[in-house]
Amino acid sequence: MVLAMAMATLFRSEVAGAMATVALLGFNGLISGFGDQQVRVSPFFNPLAATSSDPADILAWTVQNRIGVALVTTGILALAFMRANRRERMLAG
């Protein structure tokens, strides 16, 4: 949802933002093999589908993934709000 909002703000259109979001999510699906191959930096990382046998590694990857995704989401949200605020200020004045 944050990605869709950021793309709509970046492209100045909800439709163009939705198209870019679908393209990015499709690209992520291709990289991860639509769930067959778990990529640790993906927001769709599933620790139950990871093939590593060491539970400590899987726990560490899961914590890193969740914290990283939360930080990236917060950063994208902040950038989208700054862009929207700048655009509104330009239109108002």
C-alpha cells in the first residue's frame, strides 16, 4: 500500500502508480520464483519455506528481514509524503 502511494505520488497519477506497482510486484515474483525460491530481502520472505537446516540462521534471517522491511517501508512513506507536500505547496502558490 505504501509502495502504491509512493508510485502514485512519483508519477502524479493513481493509474500510472498502480501500473508501476503491479510491474514491481511482478518483477519481485519473477525473482523469487513465485514463492519457490526465498530471497531474504523480499518483503514476502517466508521462513517456513526456507531450505536451511539451522534454526538459528532462519531466526536471524527472519529478524533481519522484518526489521529491514519496516525501515524501508518507513523510508518510502516519508519520501512519498515529502513529495506530496512539495507538490501541494507548488499547486497552492
